Amino acid sequence: MQDIDLVLQDVLSHNNYKNIIFAGKSMGTIPLIQRIMKDEAYKDAVMLLLTPLLIRSELFESLLESTHKGLIVIGTRDHYYNESVYGLKTKKMHIEVIENADHSLDVFYSPSDSLKTLQTVMSRIEMLL
């Protein structure tokens, strides 16, 4: 988190951004959920959380309390997937559960389905932005 704070301070000191989007994948979602989303300075930031570690109760609880606009993407074959993910859906937080996708959002033994997954994810990100 110290490294992230240094980068944020440097970037934000040089520019006055109107919109901020944070994106994290897997372990990269931990500092976003546990620190950035709790920081008042980033209360209006949009969160893109790809395959968050939802079986970690502290992350799930933090997401339940969040009022951020964002997107959570996870596959049903991801070992961090939990059906309770649907409880995180709000007017601002959208959930995209990819059937049969693993933690990499790949669909085993199906390159065409994996490409469709990528297309779906990109489409949801475009809608979010």
C-alpha cells in the first residue's frame, strides 16, 4: 500500500482529474477493497474488480458496505467464486458472473467461449465507463 500511496500522490499532484477509475485483478483487488474504497478522497472513484478474492470474509464485508460505482467480474469455476456475489449487486455496483470461467476468466477447453468471455468483459467495462 505504501507503493500505491506514493504513486497516487505523485500522479494526483500533477493533475486535477475529474474521473478516477481503479482496476484490480485477483490479489490486486485487496488494496482497492481494503484501503482505496475506504478512503474518503476516492469516494467517487469507479472500481473495476476482476476476479476478487470473495471467499475472504473481510473483503466481502467491505464490498457490502461500499457505495462505489463499479463492476465485479468473476467466473463460476474460479476457486474464489461464491454464489453470495449476487448479494453485492446494487444500483452502482454491477456483477458479471461468467459461466464456467476460471480465475483467469478462461473457459477450459473452449477457446471460442474464452474469447466470448473477453468480449463480454470488455462490453461491461465500456458500459461502466
